[in-house]
Amino acid sequence: MSHGPDLDRERSLVLAQRSFELMRDYCTCATPRAYAVWYAYVAGTQPLMNDAIKRLTTQNGTLTSADIEQLHDTYIDGRRLAVEMDRMNTSLIAEVEGIMEMIDVSIHSTARYGESLQAFSHDIANTATSRARLKEIVGTIVANTRDVTANNRTLEARMRESRTEIETLRETLEAARLESLTDPLTGLGNRKSFEEGLRRATEGVGPGRRPSSLIVLDIDYFKRFNDLYGHLTGDQVLRLVAIVMREHVAQPGATLARFGGEEFGIVLPETDGRTAREIAERVRTSVTGRDLVKRSTGESLGKVTVSLGVAVQRADDNSVSLLERADSCLFAAKRAGRNRTVDESQTALLPNVA
């Protein structure tokens, strides 16, 4: 007798208990979404989400309500987009089925027309065929030709309509795909876009292909800034960083993304460490050089700084290991006083002042 269901139940209860413990210890909210996030964390079903949670809890000590919403939307709740994609796929399938039905009608009509022509040819070849019969045959051929022509015109019109409909569906699908990869606040890629870009860039280093580089950056004291001036001004800071990133990253195939609350990433395919560090420094100095003004009042809010970590792909790297090393460099920059760029050659040499 199998005990599978009982074992599954016991495991679920253990996971639930651990989820509640983590939610109590590391979360500022106790909501169904928070439970779903922590349950997935304990179950290990979303490794990249686990990595994001570890970074957030290491840096901030807790997960805020905003963190939970971001994690849930990014890693767990894909239902809205999935429903929309299903609807469009159903429309596309129905459109294709309609085309196939029309093609079948046209094929059958053409086949019957061919059979009629063959029979008429046989009649005409008969020397005993009368003038009246010949006239009847010609009349029938003309009528059948009109029918086939009308069917072909109908099919052509239907194909034109379907082409327009399919093109509209294609554009809608592409828009949905882009939406699923875009952070709505900054217009940069989101976590999913970042992960895909990082995976593509680390899919093997071989002859003729140079290693890729990764820059991760974090806005210094962002939570304090957010609490002091409010979330709208905090959003303004996030958009500022995104604008600067676009201004200073021109590498073909680069992925620019906001993959966490105030965390950004720049994936640079086939880019050496020296170039990556130069880009990171240009971004850092440009952000620091901007005076931030509160739009509603014109009040000067001073300057914003960012800390950056740079890592270069190794032969045995995958996307996770490269991200971990870039994160280590970022944390080293934070510990050394913030507002700096750190690569792997510097991590052991920096002081620990923060």
C-alpha cells in the first residue's frame, strides 16, 4: 500500500510551517502573496527568486510589502499575461482553421472542374458529337469556369482579410512579449529580460567568442531617500538612473535592466573587463554629476550616488555564478564606502568602512 499522498501532505505541512517562520522573521507583511513567495522559496521551485530574496534580506534585513509585490509579480503571478496569450493563440488558431477550410473548398472545386474538363474533352473527341452537344459542352465549361473564378476570388479576399488579422495578432503578441520583458517604471528590461540576456551572454565561451561582462549597480541609501522624500521622488531617482544607463551603454546586444527595487544590471556580451569598468565608471560619474530637483516644489534634493560591481565571465561560469561574483563586487563597493566601482581585482584590497 502506497503512502505517497500521506508523505506529500506531511512535506507540504513542513514547508508551510517553515514558510510561516520565515515570513515572521524576515517580512514586514503577512499576506497571501507573502506566504506564496515564502512557500516557493522553501520549496525551491524558483531558484532565481531565491537568489533575489537572499540579496534583499542580506542588504535590508527584511522584505518590504513592495519587495513582496515585486517578487510575486516577477516570479509567481504570470496569469494575466498567460490568459492574454491564450486568447490570442485561440484567435490565431481559429483564423488558420478558417483559411484551411477555404483552401479545402477551393481544392475540391478545382478538382471537380478538372474532372469536368476531362469528361468534356472525351466528348469532344468523339466524332459523332453534334453541334448542339458541342454548344452545351462549351456553355457548361463557361459556367464552371465562372464558378471556379468566383471561388478563387472569395478565397483571395479571405486570404487578404486573414493576412491583415494575422498581422494584427502578430503585433499584439509582440507587444505582449515586450510588455512581459519591460519594467513599466523605467522602460528598461525587467528581471525576466535581465535573466534572459544574462543566459544568452553566458552560453559558452569558445574559439572565436570572447567572454562577456556583467555590471550590477545599486542606488546608495535609496530606502532612506525614499522614506525622506516619498515614493514619487524615489521613482524619479530610478528613472534618472535608467536614463543615464541608456546614455552610456551603446554596445550591440547589451541588456539594460532593473531587476530589483533599486538594483540594475548591464549585460555586455563579448566585452572585456576593462571596457566594462570604463562603462560602469561613466554611469557612476554621470549619476553623481546630476542635481536632483523635486518636480512638485523645485526643491534641490542634492546628489544621488550609486555603487557598482563588475565581473567578467570565466570558462566555467553560468548566469548564476557570474551574477554572484558581480554581486560580491557590488557588496565590496558598499562596504568600502559606496559611490564607487569595484571589479574582482579589487575586492581583497578594499577597506571595510560601511
